[in-house]
Amino acid sequence: MAEYGDDWTGGFEGPANVQLDSVKEMLSMQQSWLKSGFAEVSPDGHVDLEAGFQNIMDRNIVSFPKAMWYMSRFTNYMPDEKGNWYIAKCPVFKEGQKCSVGVGGTGTVVTQQSANKELAAEFTCWAKMSEAGEQHIWDTLGFDVCNTALWGDEAFAHDDNNQYNQFFINYPYDVLSDIGMDNIGKISVVSISPTINEYLCTTTLNEVLEDPDYSIDDALQEAQDAIDMEQ
Amino acid sequence: MKIKNFLYSQKVAPYVFVLPFILSFFIFWVYPLITAFTMSFQDIGAIKSEWIGFANYAKLLKDNVFHIAVWNSVKYMFFTLVLLIPFPMLFAVLLDSNLVKAKGVWKAILYMPALTSVVISGTLFRLMFTEYTTGQMNMITAALGLGTYKWLKMGWSGMLALLIVACWRWTGVNMLYFLSGLKSIDTSLYEAADIDGATSWQKFKYVTLPLLKPTTVYVLTISVYAGLAMFLESYMLWAGNSSPNNIGLTIVGYLYKRGIEKNDMGYACAVGVVLLVVALIINFAQLIMNGTFKKGED
């Protein structure tokens, strides 16, 4: 969806619309992969549960798509995978499309009600923007940092002592730098987002991917009806 | 002297003793109940709330996901009643008879699951019911030549998993209720039945069952509510409040989804009020049918 420049939330102006051609194209591609047998739905639904970790460690899959925050799953659940993985850009449907997507991140808002707004804001800026703060974010949490100047910083990006870098043959930040800010698409996070995400994840994707013959149009119509009830 | 008089006063003392209960009843039950009821007619916002009449209830009528949640909870309640009343009663009768040796051991084994945390046991059951080939249930079915199943993705097997957790956890508790009920039955009744030449089945049917009725009605009443209000088991079994096609969503799960996950407290309160009304209707109906409110019984 983001590769085509679409956004099903409709942004802040709304309304949300999940019946997009880009969404249909993605789902029909996934259905055809499942039918041909070269892709599978991860056991128990996604790669962020024990069955998914085991499936990875049992060498049943050669690739899976996941956001950078997945890093800690390697250290926590799959320590034996050190040096086994290669991180790559997301493939695109057509040349020239964006090959990554930003869908928000860990909340970094200072609310009006907070007792010490200045201090909270100062800390948030230090943690999310300063080199020292970003170093902690990457070393401890394994998230991709927002300070893009650090992406190309040799000492930061190529630190072989970093516990997450050790899992990869190449360096994750080299891939991020290669993608570049201009190639990162955007999906808004607005008040209808939880409704869309929840309906798609619990119902639509289960319908379409657990039964590759299920009509994508029907599934998306059901989703749209449920979302329309909330907007 | 005055304090002593006050403490020793037969008129005041009972009120002092029941005060803690009355206070907690009003603070933690009556007050939230009234607040929830009024909130169910409002659109609760972060800054201000407004009265919207029956809009939340009208939305509930059209809300398919809520209907799925109600149906799941009712099904779960029904099956827990079917499984968690006759079997614990049977086990209690067996443990009360001379047919079973090492009674203490059996009681402890059956009761132990109730002492564990649902968070821990639910996680273990989730891992046992994984659709991956190394899951315990799939290893058993595969060894029997039945293949592997996506246990937690299909309606019937998801409900089966919930019921297995419920039986594992509550059989011992209900059995203890029935055991205590059996202890209160006068043994001379059985002796009299023996003299009259009653068989074991006749003794069970004409002495045990009728005299166990108060216990049975109590277990039935709390089981109806426990079944309708189930949430944590489902939450742990699906590692969160979302299950494929909502096969594990319960009324309280939906209340949590609306109130906490989507921050729509007014709508969540409407869900809560519906749960209360459904539980009250079912329980009053069964209590009236069982004659609990009739005078002069028991």
C-alpha cells in the first residue's frame, strides 16, 4: 500500500478506505504465493510468537518481513541465530516505488497535563535525537534511530560489539542508509487506526490467507463495513 | 466508659461487625454499578463527556463483533455447566465412598490447578495447542495418525481448548463444594436406605441428589456468572485479546477491547450493563425454577 503511495487511514481528514487497488494487489499476490506453496502463513499467525521463532530456528523459512524493532527477538528467543541472517530492502511491485514504510513508533508525546512539561520534553529530545540517547536506543532496544545522521556514522552503524549487529552478515544500518529517507513511505496513525488494524488482523487476513480461495473483494467489503460503523 | 458501653451494646455491635462489608459493598459494587449504568448513556471523552441517550445500546444491536462475543460467552457458559457440574459431583461421590483409596492425594491433585495462576497455565496451554508440529496436542494427534490441526484458529477446537483449561482448573474446586455438601448429609439416611434394600443408584438418586441440591444450585449460580464473565483464559490462550475471526472473544474481552484498547468507556459500560442483565436473567430464571425463593424449603 505504501509502495503505491496509498494510505488506507485517509490521514487526519479521513475517511478510511481499505478497498484500495494496492491492498487488493498485495492480498492477491499473497494468495497466489500460498496457492503455489512457496509461502506459508507463519505457525500461530505471526513470527513474533514461540511457534514462529521455532519455525525460523528449524530452517523452514528463508525469509520473513519484519520491522527493525524485531531485533530483540533474536537476542531473547533465538540466540543461536547469530551471524545467520541477511537484512535486505523490501521488494517493490514497480521500479521507482518506495521500498520501506514508516508507521509511527513508540509514543514520544508530552501531554499538556504533565507536571513538568519542560523536563519531559528535554528528556524526550535527548533520548530520541541526541547521539548519546540514540546510542542507548540502538544498543539496548535495537530500534532504528530517528537521528538519520547516525545511520552513516561508521562507529555507530558498524559497531561489531552491538548485540544486534552480530545476528547479521551485513549491517542493518547500511540497508537503511541505502534506502534513504526519500524512499520511506508513510501510513498515518490516526484515531481510526486501531479499528482498521484490529479488524484486518483478526478477521480479514485470517479469511484471505487461511483460505487462499476466499474472495478478497468480499473480505475487504466486510472490513470496510466494520470500519464505517466507527467513523 | 462511654466507649465500653458502645462496644458492648447488643444493638450497635452487629452494625459494627457488618460495617466493613457494607462499606466495601457500596464503594466497590454499588457505586461502580451506578456509575457504569450512567456512563453507558454517555460518550466519554478525554476532556468532556456528553449524554447520547440510547445510542450506545442501539450500536450494540448492530455490532456483529459484539454478537459473536455474546454467542461465544453463552456457548462457553453452557458447556462449562454441562462439564463442571456432573463430573465434579461424580468425583465427589466417588471420593466420599469406600471405592477410592488415598483420598487426600486425589483431592490435592484435583484441587492443585486452582492454585496456579491463569497467566502461567494459560501460556502453557497456548504452547500445548500451538499449530506448529512440536505442540503437544499436535504430537498426540500426529502419533495417532490423525494429522495436525490449527487448534487455535478454528471455532470448535478453540472452544475445546477453552473448555479443557476450564475443566483442568475448576473440576477440583467444584468437587470440594460437592464434597462439603455430601459431608452435611446425615449418614443415618443411607443406613435407613440400606435397611430398606436400596441399591447404590437408588441411594444416589433419592438421598444424595435431593440433599445436595442447595450445593448444586450454588455451584450452578456461580458457574453461570463465571462462564459469562470469562476473559483471562481466552486472553492467555491467544496471547492477547485478538483471536482469529474472534473465535475466542468473550463479552468481557469485548468490554476490555472497547474500554481499554479503544478508550471508548461509554460503549464499554453498555457492554458491561448487558452482561450484568444477561447474567441476572439467567440466574434468576434458574433460581426460580430450582425453587430457591420458595418459602419453607431447605
